[in-house]
Amino acid sequence: MLGIETDWSETEKQLAQAAFKQAYNRETETLVSEIRDKAVAITEIQDIWMLHDFLSARRHEIDGKYEDSYSAFIFVFARLVKENWLTLEELSGLQADKRAKIAALSRM
């Protein structure tokens, strides 16, 4: 993923890492719950293969989404806000220009 070259203060780096981890935990906890529900509904072999395909797709999506790089964080955070894994309020410790970029990109 291409990034935006932006300087991050130490405080912003700490906030960004915490927000990144919080969103990741929210999404993966939701996935675990979803998998439990799907596993209980398995009644035949085809259900197992469908669960496998679902897991493979979700792993690919999550691994690609959570790029832990400051140059990519503006885009990552915009996507996470758009998908409701983070809120703009949770990023309030970032500089106004970064929040404005994230807000604008999350509406696209």
C-alpha cells in the first residue's frame, strides 16, 4: 500500500499504535464470535469447506488491511473508520491535518 509521508510525534505514535491494536482486537474478536456461530451450524462436510473458504478469505482481508506502518496509517485508519472498527473520536490525539485526511478518506 502506498503511504503518505507524514511526521508522527512520539505521542501520536503511541496513540496510533493503541488505536491500531484496538481496531484489530475488535475485528478479530468479532470474527471469533462469528466463527463460533458458524461452527455450531455445521451439519455436513460442505459446511466445513464453506467455513474453510470463509476463513481463508477473512484472513487474507485482515492481513492486508492491518498494515503496521506509519506511512500507511492515514489510509489504514480511514478504512477502519469507514468500516466502524474505529471512530474519529478515538483518533482525537492526532494532529488536525491527519484527522482531516482520515475523515475525508473515510467518506470515499
